[in-house]
Amino acid sequence: MAYPRGKSTKYACGDECVLNVIGSEGRITAIDERSSIFWRSDTFKQKLIAANVTMIIMVVATDLPINYSLITRCLVAAEEQHIKVRILVNKADLGENTSSNNFIEQYTSLGYNPIAVSAITDTQSIREIIKDQRIVLVGQSGVGKSTIVNNIISAAHAKTASISSKLRTGRHTTTHAQLYRLDESTSLIDCPGLQSFGLKHINPQHLANYFIEFRDHLNQCQFANCTHTVEPNCHIIAAVKEQLIRPTRWEEYKTILAEIVG
Ligand SMILES: Nc1nc2c(ncn2[C@@H]2O[C@H](COP(=O)(O)OP(=O)(O)O)[C@@H](O)[C@H]2O)c(=O)[nH]1
Ligand SMILES: [Mg+2]
Ligand SMILES: [Zn+2]
């Protein structure tokens, strides 16, 4: 294993590198071309999260509030890179509740097919989803990403919140992204919990394409350069009024657009 010198921001977990090894030290001399890059970016800072992944698994949990804005943003970043998306609603063993059921209903109607799972009592459905994929697990802290990794890859030993509470050392969870291999064609990247997700790198003119339910309504507005925010005869705004597009998704679209055009 080799680590970049210092606090490098050029490389991402999952990058394939050319190493120049001298004794016990390896130096990265080149990175191979990436098939995908999942990253977030603000005006002053960017963070490469995972490279060369084929699938993003967005994890939420039945016992934590769901951050809809964060989810939308992760999905936009994934869609822009043509990375497949699956959504897991973890901790199903704790029982159902209205907010996670609402979430499942909303995302099912969008076409993302979220499924309820339990990283502790039943990992079979997760195993089926991840087969032959290079995956990054994303979501807020505490949803169970590291627990999923540990219960699928027994040799992983990713730090989870429960280990630390037993040791009473405070919250000791994932601090950096790490790749774990299940077999030759399957790997999982576990990352620290996400809180914010800037999308400065997204082309504002393409943003609407990354909202999958907008796609059927695009290219039908009166103005070819319609931003779908205030224009007359906008097909997206009409779809919101007809309840074909959820108002909350349109609001998030407008918020992100305002951030990235500025
Ligand atoms: N009941 C239940 N608890 C879970 C499940 N998955 C994870 N947890 C617990 O949720 C807490 C956070 O898990 P962790 O894997 O550290 O979350 P991460 O921050 O997303 O990596 C720990 O106390 C886990 O034991 C699950 O499926 N069911
Ligand atoms: Mg973790
Ligand atoms: Zn429009």
C-alpha cells in the first residue's frame, strides 16, 4: 500500500497509479485515466471522493433524519458521471417508520428503486446489488456504511460507531476513504460521512438532465436556453404545476443552479 505525500488533493481513493518503488517507499509517478470521478466542489475547495467506481450506493437509515438535499446533490454528481445509483434504507431491523416509508415511496417514483436492508441481520440483498461492481458507499455519518463493509467483507475491520462507544473513546468512525476488495471484480469504498455537497463543477446548462424525472420534459420549453426557473411556457414549470415533478426537487434544482451560475 502506498499513500500520497502530504495532504494531496490530486488523487482519489480508487485511482489506479503507476508507482516507482525504491526500497520500502513508493512514489506515485502517474495516474491512469479515470473511467469516472465522484467529487464535490465549492468555490474555494474541491474534494475527490472516489475514482473509477461503476456504482454509488447512497445509504440512509431508519433511525436518522433523511437529508434530502444531500441525496439530490450526490445523485446529480453521479448522473453527471454516468455512474449507476442504488439507494439503501438501512437498519430495517429497527422497524418501519413513516419518514423512511415516505422516502422509499418518493424515490421509487423517481425510478431509483430504493430497498430496505439491514447491515446487521441480512446482507443478502446488498450482496446481490454489489456483485461485479466497483462501489462507493455514501451518506451521512451513522447510517451504517462501515457496518455494511464489515459484514460483507469479513477481513475489512472498518471502524464503526459501535466499537468506539464500547471503548468509550468518543465517536471514532471513518476518517478517510478506503477501498476494500470482495473479489476480483467487486470492491467497496467506505468514506467519511458527508454533510455538504457542492456542485460547482456541474455545467449549469446540463443540470436539468441530471434530475432524472426532468428528462421527459426537456427540450419542449418556449426558449431554447430556458433555465426552468421563471420563464413563460416552460415545460418543467408546467410539469411541477401538474404534479408530475415534485416541488421539492424543483426547489433543490433552483438552489443548486443559483449556486453554480454565480
Ligand atoms: N440496528 C441496526 N444498527 C445498525 C445497522 N447498521 C449499522 N448500525 C449501527 O449504526 C451505527 C453507525 O454505524 P457505522 O457503520 O459506523 O455508520 P457510518 O458512519 O455510516 O459508517 C453503529 O452503532 C452500528 O452498529 C443495522 O442494519 N441495524
Ligand atoms: Mg463509517
Ligand atoms: Zn424550461
